[in-house]
Amino acid sequence: MSELTASQRMDIVRTKGRPTVRDYIPMLFDDFFEMHGDRLFGDDGAIMGGVAYFKGMPVTVIAQVKGRTLEENQQCNFGMPHPEGYRKALRLAHQAEKFHRPIICLVDTAGAYCGIGAEERGQGEAIARSIMEFMEIKTPVISVILGEGGSGGALAMCVCDELAMLENAIYSVISPRGFASILWKDASREREAADIMHITAHDLEQLHVCDAVIEESEGGAHTDPEQTAENISEFIYAALQRNLQKGLDELLNGRYNRFRAIGEFHEGTAEG
């Protein structure tokens, strides 16, 4: 499937039957126990989190939720987290740090919710604090982008020691629709925008933004979710083995330097 364009991959990750975290969590983890609330405002259905066992190891799971039906999407706000969702994620991350549990983040969002209520409750601050504090969490953090990784809404859960993307996933500073709306004042050019933004897993692996591309089942993850889940499991297991062996200073310095290198460029002189 390496010949597919970014817009074609975008179609695949938006396929109605594509697996969500509600499908993957039972396939990846045992005895998942969900925890709710941010202890400040309320519970956000767009982010779920809790504790579980991964191959016998206790871990904390933090996942962005998308629905399939209208009712499910209303419950999870169409996968767009509110600030209380990010504060819940951060609360669970600090709990994991206290009990020395690795953190597994499953990312799938078009972006954080930008409604008036979310802004009034500090959406920007919640995302910024998540980025800042995840950088210093004293336990391994592994993130996997399952479908869409949109803007700061995804980055808030992608500050990690290793980041992988499913083969058809996309990850970008702004959605293709937003890009087209700003650059060309025409949201209908979304597909054209996607194809020039370098947002695919293979693009981002070459740019050293993502560390690994996880193969999906033939035709996309929805054709064989169990095979795709097995591939995700293999990556998580290997990533944990690599990072659990590191000392604390090595872990935190590596995480910091990993993000300092993103966006690095070199200036040259024009010839002739």
C-alpha cells in the first residue's frame, strides 16, 4: 500500500468501520479498569484512560475515543477532547509516574474541540500543560497514532519516548481542511492540501517525527483488526523493552532531545 497518496490514506482512516480504541483496548490489554474525571470540572468522553496489564506488566492506558454511530460520536464529542480530557490524561500520567507504570497513549483525533465552553475552561492552557508535563514524566511513554493525529489535540498525547503510526495514519500541525481554508480560502480543496502537506506515516518517518510505521492488514486496519492489533502489540512490547532498560536521566534527556530535533533545518547559499 506504499503507493497510496495522503488523501487516499485519509479516506482509509475515515472509513466508517475502521477500528477505534474501544476495539483495540480489549485486544491489546488485559483487565482494563477505566478511571474517570479530571478532579476539576468533569469527565470527558473523548479521552478514556485507566490501568491494565500488557503481557503481564501493569501499565496506564490513555486513549482518544471516536465513535461509529451518531450516539457514540455524541458521547465522545466526535473524538475532539475538551480541556478536562487533557487534564484527566495528565492526572492519570502522574498516577502512573507515582506507581512506576509505563504509559501507553493511543491517539486518534482530528483536533481538540474549539468551542466557546472549551476555550473558557482553558483549552490552550490544558494542551500546553500536557505537553510541558509529559516531557518530564518519570516513566516510559509510548504513543501510537491509530488514525488521525490532528494539531495540538494530538501532540498533547504524543510527547513520548517512542512514537509509532499505523501505516495509513496521518499526523499534522493542522488538518488538511484547515490548511485549505487558511491558504486558499477554500475548504473543498482538502484532498489537494493533504497531498502536499507530508503528513503520512512514511513521510514523517523520513522526517524523524515518527520512529516506526506499523503495518496494517491488507486494505486497511478494518479488514483484519486482530492482525493490526497484533502488529501494534509487537511494537509496544519492543518499545517498552528498549525504554525500561534506560536510566531516568537517559530517558528524560532522550525524550527532550527527540523533540528538540523536530523541525531542524540547515541554511545554505544559493548557487549561481
